[in-house]
Amino acid sequence: MTQTYSHSPKPFSGPISFILKGERLTVDSGRKVHEVQLGAVSTVRMTYEPGRLAQRAFRTKVILKDGKSFTFNSLNWKSLVEAQELTQEYRAFTHALCEAIARANPQARFVAGKPLGLWLPTSALAVASLLAMAYLIWQALQTGATGVALLGALLAVVGAWQIEPMIRLNKPRPFRAGELPAELLPKAS
């Protein structure tokens, strides 16, 4: 069975097409066409990528044994300000690709989230930033600067709202090809 997926990964880039057929994946960027043997895949990594305020973006990165890699995500950029969410298409293609990779290479690793070496410092920095903001708010209240305290509280709430899902969803963990992490897939409507 042939499964296809196509998207424009950046606002001013051309579309990239993926055609999955058996144990082979064809990646067509418009400039080059690459044939990928799925048995050569070593790792599949699924992550949450912060998008605009109203949209959540998800990305899947496939790493080959020779170190080469390719990615695809759940947004199709139409212009600098307009992106279309490819919910059903991304979900279906990611499921089909992971299952095909598992059949072609049972030793392939499937991991969710960012690498631990990136996730830990990011988490520590986020916690430190929120603690610094809490200290700023406390100091502002101590000196009677209520306006500064309210502004700090507003910034802390917005920061926590934006940073919390990035930390929570990108926590490193393994998964099985047949059981993709639901929180790293766009919500089915």
C-alpha cells in the first residue's frame, strides 16, 4: 500500500513530498529526490514544536544509520502569516511510517521528546526564569510598585502557559511503533 504526505515546512519554501511504498520511502524536495531504505533507519524522534499562539506544531525526525536525517511536521505553510494544520494527514502518515520502519528494522529506536542533554538544561532554565519572575514580583510588592508586580505576574502567567507544554510534552521517553504518543500528534477532530 502506498502512503503519501506533502507539506511546506517553512513560509517561503517549496513543498516536500514523501511517498511510502513497502520498505522504501521517496523524499522529493523539488530539487532532489532521495530513496530511503527503511531498514537503514536507526531512530525516529517525535517532538512538540511551539507554534503560533493558536497552533501547535509537531515534528517527526527520522535518523538513518549513516547519520543522515530528514524531518516532517504537522504544519503546511502557505505564507508568512498563514499555516494550515495537517491533522489527519500527519497522523496517518506518521503511523504508517513508524509501522513500516518497525517491520523493516526491528532494532530501530522510537523516542518521544527532546534529547535528555537538551531537555534538562531547557527545563532548568524555565524553572529558574519563573523563580526569578516570582522574586521580581515579591520585590515589587515589597517596594509598593503594584503596577510592576502586576505586569510581572502577567508575564509569568504567559511564560508558564507557553513554556509548560514545551517542557512536559518534550520529556524524553521511548515508545513503540504501534503505540505513538498521543500527546505528540495533532488532536483528531
